[in-house]
Amino acid sequence: MFGKKKAKPQIDKDQLELIENAQKRIKQKKRLYIHFVLFLIGCVFLIVANTVLGIGKDFTILGKEWFLFAVLIWLFLFLYHVFNVFVTHKFMGKAWEKEQLEKLVSKQQQRINKLKAGFVKEETLIAQREAYSEENSTKQELKTKGNLTIIVAAAENDAIGLGNKLIWHLSDDLKRFKSLTNGHHIIMGRKTFESFPKPLPNRTHVVITRQKNYKAPDGVIIVHNLEDAIDATKQDSQPFIIGGGQIYKQAMSFADKIELTRVHNDFEADTYFPKIDDNAWRETANIFHKKDVDHDYEFSFLTYERK
Ligand SMILES: NC(=O)c1ccc[n+]([C@@H]2O[C@H](COP(=O)([O-])OP(=O)(O)OC[C@H]3O[C@@H](n4cnc5c(N)ncnc54)[C@H](OP(=O)(O)O)[C@@H]3O)[C@@H](O)[C@H]2O)c1
């Protein structure tokens, strides 16, 4: 039961066939060689038997000694053997040769394909690794430029907006937004910017749009991607990302902090805040706010910091 394992043959059926045929061929040639040696010895023997030992001295054919005919017949048989080995069954015949060649070629092709697939896989992995490290180094570079904070008010179902408007009016939340962002850069998407009646006072607006000739009031910085937006705030020690849905989604991996007002209700919406991944974020503050005459809903001020 625990005896030695039977060794598995390492060669496949086709390789085995090739080896067997090669062995047959070697035997064929060996037999021809033995025939040749026997023929030489035989000829000498026949000549000696007739001329020296006088065997059948009186027997002639067409006036010639018999050994001459015996040697000629044997020579003919030997040549026939040579012909058989090298011409008729040249390496087991033409068809056999062709078949073997095709087998070898297809085997080589399979190996080449396997190698190619391996190379492609390796190249893809290298490209992915390079892209990943590039992305990470960009993030690292962007992150080190400041304490980038996302500020948002989201419902229990992560709703943040409907019809390019906020869904609720919570005055204490607006006050908090004003006090936190006062004097700082605020990064936003074009739609959020257009949801304001006019730019917010005492804040530097950085608006992201793909429109190359987008017009905005003086003092508003227009950029065409998030990276440039973050870059535009590098003098600010505390820039904010203020929305909306598209920009929050893209900014989640760049931000260091989230100031979230969680409104404790579900709302119908067309814009949502992305899920906060517990593995990436740690809650560091949680202040509950009751419903009252100025506030239709309960809510909590939550702070998350990147782990
Ligand atoms: N509850 C909250 O705290 C809160 C905060 C802010 C906003 N909101 C709400 O969110 C909603 C708006 O959000 P939204 O997602 O619809 O729009 P958004 O994020 O404010 O803006 C989207 C626009 O930003 C530009 N943009 C986005 N990604 C870009 C990129 N990678 N490169 C260049 N430009 C890019 C595009 O502008 P172009 O089309 O011009 O190219 C795009 O149409 C509104 O309902 C608003 O009231 C809620």
C-alpha cells in the first residue's frame, strides 16, 4: 500500500511511436550491414572453395566458373536489400515520412502557441503592474499635497440630489458646511456649480468640466479633470470636494477625510453618494442632531478618516 509509486512515463504516445520507428530503422540498417559483411566473407569463401580447394572445379556455366554466378546472384540479392532499405522503404516509406513530419510540425506549433500564450500573459501582468504602480504613485503624489476632504450630506439610502437640487433643507448642516469650507478651495462638478444661484462667498471655486470653452464668473477656476482640480488647490492646506455624485465617485480614492452629514431617512433621488468601505475608512466622530422646528429630519455629523 505504501510501496514505491510506479514511475509515470514522461513521454506521450506520439513520441513513443517516433522512438519505436527509429529503433526499427536502426535494426534495418544493422541487418543490411551484417548482410554486407556476410556477402564479403561468402564471396571470399566461394572463390577459395572453387579456386584453392577445387570444389566443383569441373563445373562451369557457359564456360565460366560456377562461383562467378554464385557471387553475381548474391550481389544481386544484396543490391535488392540495399534498394529495399534506402529506396523502396526509405525510412518506412514516403507517406510515413510525411505523416511523421506533420506530427512533428504540429507538435512544434503547439509548443510555440503555448510559449506565445505565456508571453502574452506575462506582458499583460507587467503592463497591469506598471499601470497599478503609476496610478498609485499619482495618488500618492496628489495625496501629499494636502488634507483633501469630501464634504457631503447623504440619506440612509445614500441619496444626495434630485433634479440637480438638494433634497432637504437642514440649516445647521448648511451652517456647518459654511464654517468648514470658509476661506478654502471647493472642488465641484459643473452640474453642482450650476445648481448654485451664484458662487458662494469667501471660497475659491474649482469647477470640473469636459467643455473646453466653459464660461464662468471671474475668480472661478475651470479645469478638465480631477487631478488638475486637486493640483489647483495645492496652496490650500484644507481643500474640499463638495460634489456632486460623479465627482464624489472619482474622488473617493484621493480623499483623506469625509465629513458626512447622515440624514436618517430614505429619499427618492437621481444622484447618490458611493458606499463608504469600512476596510478603507474609520469613523472618528459622530454627533447626533435631533429633529426640531428648523429640521424636518434627524441627522448625524460623522467624520471618517482614511485607515
Ligand atoms: N447632498 C450633497 O451634499 C450634495 C453635494 C453636491 C451636489 N449634490 C447634488 O448632486 C447632484 C449633481 O451631481 P451630478 O453627479 O449630477 O453632477 P456633478 O458631479 O456635480 O457634475 C458632473 C459634471 O462634472 C463634469 N465632470 C465629471 N467628471 C469629469 C471628469 N472626469 N473630467 C471632466 N469633467 C468631468 C462633467 O461636466 P460637463 O458635462 O460640463 O463636461 C459632468 O457632467 C445635484 O442634484 C446636486 O444637488 C448634492
